[in-house]
Amino acid sequence: MRTRPFRQPDVFTDTPTRGNPVAVVLDGQDLDDETMQRFARWTNLSETTFVLPPTPEGAAGGADYRVRIFTPGGELPFAGHPTLGTCRAWLAHGGRPRDAQRIVQQCAVGLVPIRPEGTRLAFAAPPLKRSAPSPMLLSKVAAAMGLKAAQIEAAQCLDNGPVWLGLLLDSPDTVLALRPDHAALKALGQKVGVAARTDAEDAGVPALIGRANREARAFGARGRAAAAAVAAPSVDLEVRAFAAPVGVEEDPVTGSLNAGLAQWLIADGLMPARYVAGQGQCLDRDGRVHVTQDEAGQTWIGGDVADCIEGQVLL
């Protein structure tokens, strides 16, 4: 064991404790899989990452660093908020990309470009494979989620490394009121992401009032009090993510899910090429995911990253 540099940024927020934290071990060399997994279980965060030098193949493709991503329940081939958080931590630790306008991360799905967007970072969403879920799966998931068929407007299986069942629901109220049976979702082995468009409900509503509406639905009186304290940009899509099969009942803010949702919903004309998603209200968070699809059809998932913890870890 030896001391290794460590950071824990908060992702998809500019305010510490309002987004989704990720634990970043900035020197993962010589650590075996068991040690990485044990540390990820110990942090008990939705993801913990370990930074490594690129493989020869990665370096030849332009990778600046390689990352391995673990949940408490296992390793992921890709995840969004760890991508942005690890990149910010690597830069803050003195990492120097080959191209100042483009950082390249190597992970199990391949090379992921990351670009600065003012104070934010944004990653290029990996290619998405999607398909219609089977009626049997959809029925079982709906039962576990406590949803009626009429509340589900559309559904797709989304695979960009992690696999999510994406559900577009009828309203933000439905999204925020969900109380899933996590044991049932774990037994099904199914991660579920739900979303609802806010345009019909909050169109033309000032940002502070829009946020008050969201927090009141999520928390009742406590939400209304919190909403009165801080103004925030309104959101176009309300999102929640349930991942009991990998040891995370509800993830505060989820880059991979938002990437898959964006590629699906934009392609089907259900969302515009630029929008802001909100996630985390039911966990007392207030994440913002900035989605942009460029003229070439590439979807970019962006967000702020707030520094929270810097130090060393003995591993």
C-alpha cells in the first residue's frame, strides 16, 4: 500500500453538494481489480474512478489518460458524470492534454472526446444502440415502478456501454412522485431511467418559480422553503435514474442515461437539439445537464464540476 493523490469533485453543478460526487484516485497503477472494487464499495458513491496511463493502442489514438470506473456493485465500461469529474480532477492535478481544446479519455468503450465549454466540460456521447423493449419486460418494470400503462408515453432500451430502459412519462409530477420497488428492479436486473418534458407545465414560468414547483413536488413544504432561497435555470426535461442492479437505488445525476435519452429523444423529434435536463430533486440535489447536438449529429453532454475534496488515499 502507498499514498496516492485523490480528489472528489461534484459533477453537474457549480455548487458543492448539489450534484453527483465521484471519487477519483489519480494514480491507479499497480492496483488489482479486487482492490479497486473494495475501495469503490467503501466510498459508497455511485462511481469511483482510477486514472491510469493509456494503453499503447489508446495512446496511438490520441488518449491523454485511461480510466476505470467502478460502482459499489461492479465495473462499468462507461459512465458520464465520472467522465467529467475525472477529467476535471486530472486537469486540476496538473494533467496536460495534447490538444488544449480537446481532452481524450480512454475507457472500456473506447476513446471519449471531452471539450471545454466555457467553465463547463462536455463529453461526446458514445454511439447508442437502441431498441423497443419486450412487452413482458415493460410490464414487469412498470409494475415495479408503480406506473400505469397510460403514464408511459414511449420506451426504449438504451445501450451506450451501460444499458438503461428509458421511459418517457406523461408529466414531471409522475416522475417526481415515483417510489419504485428497488428489490424488484434488482431481481429483474434492469436499470431504469425515467424522464418527462416540462414544457407543457412550466412554459413561460420564471426560473425561480419553475424551480419552486419542482422542489415542492419533490419535498413538499421543505422543498418550497429551499426553492425560495436560491434561483436556478429552469429545466426542459425532468430525469430520475434507478440502478439497483449495480448497488445504487437512485443515482443523483447520470451522464450516461442523459446521453442515451438525448440521442433517442432528439432523433425522434421529442426534444430539441439543445436543452437542459434537471435531475436529483428527490435526493436533495439540483443537477443540470446541458445537452447539445451539433451540425454533424454528435451529441454533447455538458455540465459544471465543483471541487469538493483534495488529498491522499492509502491504497
